[in-house]
Amino acid sequence: MKIKMLFGAVGSANAQGSATKMYEKDEIIDCKEPWQETLAQQFMDAELAVSVKVVEPTETKKQRARTKTGHYKADDPSTPDVNEAWEAVPEKK
């Protein structure tokens, strides 16, 4: 779970609670351990933070592009931001 701090707040910095940390406004906190999730829930209950949903980019598979006759397509040098020699592979159902 990830949260974004809406306000600055002091909270625990370790599992034992023996150290504290100042969590800054707009800081994104990645809560991987149970104590971090508990701290995140406390921040959200106090309306000091909100849950953030992160969508990881998915890498699309690519293959060489082909012409209608089956030959490989060449990259067009006049379009430097697009590589016509490669195309995305359609997902199988």
C-alpha cells in the first residue's frame, strides 16, 4: 500500500516505535511492513494522508513489422519519434 501525506506529521520510524520521523506534506510512503501499514492507517484515519493507487506500466511485447508481402518494414528517418520497423504484438485471448 502507498499513501500520500496531505499534511506534515510525526510518526514512528521503525517497528519498535523507538524512533520518530517527520513525514512531510506530499511525501509518498511505500508501506511494505505491517507496522508501516498500521502507521498509514492511523494517518488516514486522522485525515493526514490518503491512499494512493499506483499503476505499474506494463511492457508490451514487440515484433518486427512486415509489409503486405511479408518483408520487413524499414524505419522512416523523417519521423524520429516513431519506429515503424517494430509493432506491438496483439494479446492472445
